[in-house]
Amino acid sequence: MTGSGERVVAVVAHPDDAELLAYGTLRRYRQSGAEVTVVTATHGGAGVSLTDAADGARIGHGQRMVETAAAWAGTGVDVTGLGLADGALRADRDLITLIEQELAHRSCTTLITHSPRARNDHQDHLAIGTAAHNAATRLPQVRTVLFGQPHAPGARFTPTVAVDITPFLNDKITALARHRTQGGRWYLDAPYTRHRAADTAWRLRPHAAAEGHGFEGFETPLLTLLHHDAKETSR
Ligand SMILES: [Zn+2]
């Protein structure tokens, strides 16, 4: 076993989702010695940028995964894709089994995914959140599950877990900008990223917010603390 013994897997629907939900958190995990993997379920082929769509543009299946690889280049975070078609994911047996295999293969101890309970969120996000949470409950080595913040309006997200991402906030903005095919989307631009980090800080850690810190926030259905038990960590 290397590093912290923590193996973090972010299971998300589309290229760019892991950066949106948890870029700074995944970087912090990596910095602390965890093995970190981003698993993107779809190739994101339907996500043509607003400006390019107006010109009738299409994007190739591999193009958005190339952008995701560029977003994480040099960070030590592994990126892989399941190659599913986006827009119509269902949390059925096939998807749950596929994700369970990924989590088992990577001996996942901490799962980060979409909130399955968010309102108004993209149908693929809800399907992945549901399927990934379901898969994680079957695996004894998964000790912590975190749901990242959706960007849908009125999503009713109530974070209880806060991660200080101040040292990685500028890198997060740069990583989101690597998704060039998505240019023009407000939720990928710096003002929203900075707002969200500050908003989460003011909601959960106002003293830190007052000192200029930014946070990523998570809901959690499972959070295991102080798990340095030899038997548990070797499983
Ligand atoms: Zn998405």
C-alpha cells in the first residue's frame, strides 16, 4: 500500500463534471498521498458549446475526453472513461454493475459523485449519483461517500462537509477553461467558480470566508473518520 492508503474515485456523468464538483478536493487528496481516479461515464458528445452549436458544430466522441485529460495533466490524478452515450443514462442493473466493477477494481475507499437527490439537475447526473451510491453500498472497502454540489438552480443542496480549496482555486479555473468545446457556459467560467467557493465558505466556515478562503462543499450519506485500523485498511 502506498501513500495514505486512501483510494479516491470520482464517478461522474460527463467530462468537466469532476472538475466542477471536486477539483480542489481531488487535488488535496492527491497531495496527501491518496490514489485518485476520475471515472467519466459518458464521452460527452452531446455537449457542443452554445456558440459552436449556433454554427451547427458537432464534436467527436474523443474530443471531450482529451479536454478532461488536459484539465488533469500533471496533477497525478488518473482519468478514465466508460464510453457510454450521454443524455439517456439510467441507474439500471447494467450501469450499477459497471460502476461497481470500477470501484472494486480500484479498491475505492472514498467515492465522490453527483447528488442523487438534487432537484432540477441533469438527468445523467441523477442517474450516476444513484447508481454509484448503490454500487458503493455493496463494497465493504468504501468508507466514505461524498455528493458534490450541483449547479442546477433550486437544487436544494445542503452541504455538511467542507474542503478548503484555496490553494487550488486558480488551478480549478484553469482546468475548467480546458473544456474549450464548452466555451460560453456560465458554470465553467471564473466568476461562478469563485462565487461558489466563497458561498460555500460563508455557509459553512464564515471565519475562514472572512479571511478569503474558498471551499468545496459536499453532502454525505456515509462518512467514516479515524479509520486507521490495520484490518480495515488492508481490505
Ligand atoms: Zn454533467
